[in-house]
Amino acid sequence: ASQLLAALDERIDRSFQMLEQDLTSYESELSVRLNNMKTLELQGEELLQNLVNRIREELEEEEEYLDNPFDAQDSYPEESTNSVRPQLLQPTPVETPREPLPEPSSVPSPATAKAASQVQTGLVLALSSAVVLSLFNVCLRILIKGKNPRMVFGLFEFPGVVTPGFGNSLLILLMRLIVVMALMPILATFLYPSVWKDIRRLFESGDRALWGKVLGSAFFLFLSQVLIYLAIGNIPAGIAITIFFIYPIVTVLGSWILFGSRPSTVGFLAMLGITAGLILAGSPSFAVQAPGGGNVGVGVTAALASGITFAGYVLLTQMAAGKLHPIPFSLVNFAAIFVFSSLSLWVPLSDNFAPKIDQNVWPGLIVGGVVLGVLTLFSYLLNNFAIRFAGAALASVIGTLGPAMTALFGFIIINEKLQPVAILGMAVVTLSVAAMSVERIVAPQKKAS
């Protein structure tokens, strides 16, 4: 009887332990869902409040206009003759049973003017972000040694700090991430005060699927960054960034396979245009020795691999969309890339992949890492505000100017000239990627109409 009672007691204890584990798991999942519902509720309240405020402003402006239409018309005299705002943002005529009044369609309400002004501000910020990214690419090109010292602004020669190579690319990435990880938490808290609450919920949730997507996207981004550094060290920065733009093709095909999102006719034509542009942009590199004496084959291959791995990062980020706010997602991504970079340098590498650094260049490498880290944060900050003001779709259209602007700054700063065929290929790639971005903007409007 004692043995039976002990066995029964052990079974009951085991059952209660399993039940307690299940309840803990359910409680954690329920807490995460409740927090998500609370976040959605707050976002909905904010959207409704903004909508109510906008309607109130439009009604007040309409009442002022109906009371004294001539004063309202005189307050915006330039809009009826030479408007630079998009036509979609112009107010529509208001039907009223009163006596005929002058056409009010040319008189924008304060809310409409404010929205147009925000879009313009967002486009300027997106352009500024693209400029900073282009400067980042050129600074990286200057940091890596070439066959001959590079003439900066035609004023002085700069021999570079490190030779192009996989290990040195890892080291540059780590130096840059040290600066990013020192300042990114402050920037993330400023942009999104709830960032630490979301990260704590992520750790407490135990969602392995989400963690797999977050860490997987960080690993792909880590590989993409190392490979694009390797590419920029061997071929001109403008060509490297142009070849890197193979990622939209891989992303579209991956979305088709994973999500069943079949590309449109415009998408197929854009992919053909990107392919043709990549061939045009990369072909002169094999016919003419790359400026700086880099390895052309390594540079082109690394740029292609960087674009493909970046597409993997984009696809995994899309899978995790909606489960975690973009800012804590980015912070966790940067932290994971920092860990990957540190572990890669800690693991013994062969002579072909190990870093090769002269002890005398460490001060220059540290300064270069600080410059690259600051440029990274500035670009991130500008792009974040650009998306807030103009939306992600319009900001992505401006982002397609990256290859052209990188080539332009490369020519201005270090006199890095490109072959006409390469410039033509760069233009074809830019226009094709821009067409894909514009098509993503126009498609929802056509469905809505």
C-alpha cells in the first residue's frame, strides 16, 4: 500500500508539474497577445485622434471660407497658379446649397497643406539618408588600400588603412558596430520609448519561431555587410552598389515561392531591366583593370553574393513583420551582428581569411570605424523620420538613387571614373528598381478604385 501510495503521489506530482508548465506557457502566450492587443489599441486610438483632429481642422477652414471666401482665397494666392504639391493632395470641391461661390478646389485646407508639407519633408529626409549612405560607401572605399594612394578632393593623398580581404572586412564591420552599439540604444529610446519593454517581452515570450527569424535575418545581414565591404575594396563603389541591387530580383522570386505573391507584368519587366543593367554595369570591370588594382572577379562575386544574402535578410524580416516593432527589431539585429562579428574574429581563420593589420594603422582604423558608425546612425535616423513623414513606399523610391549617388560622390571625392557602359547599366538598374517601387505604390490605389 505504501508503494502504491508513493507511486500515486509521484504520478500526481508529475501531472501537476506538467499542468503547471502548460499553464505557464499559456500564460506567457496570453500575455504576449494581450500586449499586442494593447499596442494595436493605442495605435488605433492615435489614428482616430489624428483623423478627428484633421476633420475638425478641415471643417473649421470650410466654415471660415464659407463666411468670407475672398479672404480665404487671398491667403493662398500662389496655389491656384503654380502649385508644386501633388494633385492627389488637393481638396475636392464642396457642394453646398448656398449661393454660388468661387471654386474652392484651389484653396487647400491647413490639414492638406500640412500633409503635403510632411511628404515634402519626408522626401528631403529620404534624399539626405541616401546621400549619407553614399558618403558611407565612398568613405569605406577610401579606408581600404588600393594599388596607388587615392587623391581626396584633389587636395591630398590618402593611402588607405587596410588591404581588401575577408578578415579585414570583418574587422571594419566590428569597429563600426562598436560605435553603433554605443549610440544605438540612446537613439532607439529617443525614436521609440517602449523599445526596452518590447525587447523584454521578446525575451520572456520564448517564441522560438520569432527568434529564429530575428537571428536568421541578422546573420544574413551580417554576411551581406561583410561581402559588400569586400566588394567595395576591390571594385569601384558605384559598381559594387549597382551589382548589389540584384537583391530585388531575389526578393521578388522568394516572395513568389514563399508567400505566393506573383509579380506583375511591370515586376517581370523590371527584373529583366535589372538583369540587363547588372550585365552592363559589371562587364567593363572585366575588360578594364579596376581602379586601385583590386581583384575584379572577387569584387563582382562578393557584390552578387551580398545582394543575394541581403534578399534573405529582407524575406526573413517580412516573415517577422507585425510581431515586433521595427526599432527593437533593428536594435536586436545590430546586437546579433556585433556578436557574429566578434565570434568570427575570435575563431581561428586560415591565412586567406584572417585579418592582416599593421600595428601602425590602428589609430586610422579606429577613426575610420567611428566615421562609419556615425554615418550609419545618421542614415538610420534620417530614413526613420523619412518613413514617418512620407511613408515607406516613397522613401524606397528615393533609396533607388543609391548606386548613382555613390558613383557621383566617388567621382567628386576620389575622382573614381566609370566607363560609359557601366554608367548606362547603373541608370538601367536605378530606373528598373524605381519602377518596382512605384508599382508598389500604384497597385493598392488601383485596387481601391
